[in-house]
Amino acid sequence: MDDYHSPQTIIAANWKMYKTRKGAAEFFDNLLPLVKDQENLVVVCPPATLLMTIADKYADCGVLFGAQNIHWVAEGAYTGEISAEQAADAGAQFVICGHSERRHYFDESNEMVSHKVDAALNQNLRPILCIGETLEEREAGDTLEVLREDLFASLATVEPTTDIVIAYEPVWAIGTGKVASPADAEEAIGFIRAQLRELWGELACKVSMLYGGSVKPENIAELMACPNINGALVGGASLKAESFAAIINYKK
Ligand code: PEP
């Protein structure tokens, strides 16, 4: 990847554990006519069971696909897991690493996340690294410290690259309907970029940084107006084609 680009705008959908083939086909039938003129990168991360089917069926529709999780080991006796190579083979070009639901429900540590990011990059998958504070941490005034710790530890083994995407996802805003104010999101993402600059130098200015947490058609424009925010990671509002299309087509 060249060194002279500004961060790409990326609108990514995280479908979590929702949809089967029928729902996915209905979604794309409705979505594609609504987003045919947009210029930004659109990524859909479906459940692993749908990845190959929809990546094959919609290969040339302008949408890219991502996995929601991978194991960091290349292959082996890890029942229920998928490797970076398998995700790439199924058609993924991106993979979400360290989503807060995986950190909290499945005890993923920063160390595990760092190895997942490495495993993804080794297979030419672009990791979407998620970090964010809990409500308790925010209320204790620890937000910036938590972000710094998560960022540095989640990148401990990772070489500098603009292939990575970083998503700031305050845990208290995910799936709750409570969105961070644009000022708070900008402050956090500006801080993350400054920390990444300390670690990786000027390359940090070219890394796409997304906001995630109750993004909707009604709040996307004000979030995207913030200088450090280069896109969004969208959960609930990405499940309906109409609302995801409205987010993709936000008015500048
Ligand atoms: C997410 O799952 O990454 C997310 C941001 O969810 P929601 O948009 O539903 O808050």
C-alpha cells in the first residue's frame, strides 16, 4: 500500500450472530440498488456460516466482506475456531479483532488480540482492531488510560501498517442506543491517533479510524464531520438494508 494516501473512509457492518442465507439475500437485494453510486469502502462482516456464500454471490457488487473473528494459530486442533487462512479462503478481506463482546464474553486479552491482528495481516486480511472503555472506566476518568493500554498491548507484536483499521467502540455505547457525542468520539479517536503516532510515527495519520456504538442514519453525519473519524463500525443498524444504506449515503 502506498505511503501518501489519507485514511480511507470505511463503513463496516457487524452482523454479529444474526441472519441466515434467506435474510442475507433479502438484505443484499434491498441494499445494492440503494448504494450503487457511493464511493466509500463498504464492508459487511456476516457470521462465518454466511461468509463464503455471500462473498461468492456478491463478489462484484462493490461491497467487501469480513470475518467477525479468527484464531491466531495457523491450523490445529481448535474445535469451533476458524483460522485467518480459512477466513481469507472463504472470501474475507477484513476481520474484526478484539470486539468488546469477544473480550467480555470470551475473555479475549490484549495479548490474544495482538496475535490475531498479526495472523490476519500474515494472510493479507485487514484487521479492524476494536478498543474502547466501559462505563465504569469512563466514569472513573480512566478512558484515555484504558485506550492507551489497549492500543499499545493489542499492537505489541504488530509491525506498522496502514492495512490496519482501528475502531473506537465505547462499550457503554454498543447496542445500547447511547451514542458517544461527536466531541467525545473525536477526543477519543484523536487521542488514539496521537498514541499511534508515538508508536508508529507519521503512518498513524493514514490509518483509518472508525467510531462504533449505536451509529444510526440520524447521527452518522455529525460523527463523520469530525476530522479524526474516518468511518463507522455499525451493529444493529446494519441489519436492515434501508438503515445501513442511509448510513452509507450520509449527507456531508
Ligand atoms: C458493534 O457491534 O460493533 C456495534 C457498534 O454495535 P451497535 O451499532 O449495535 O451499537
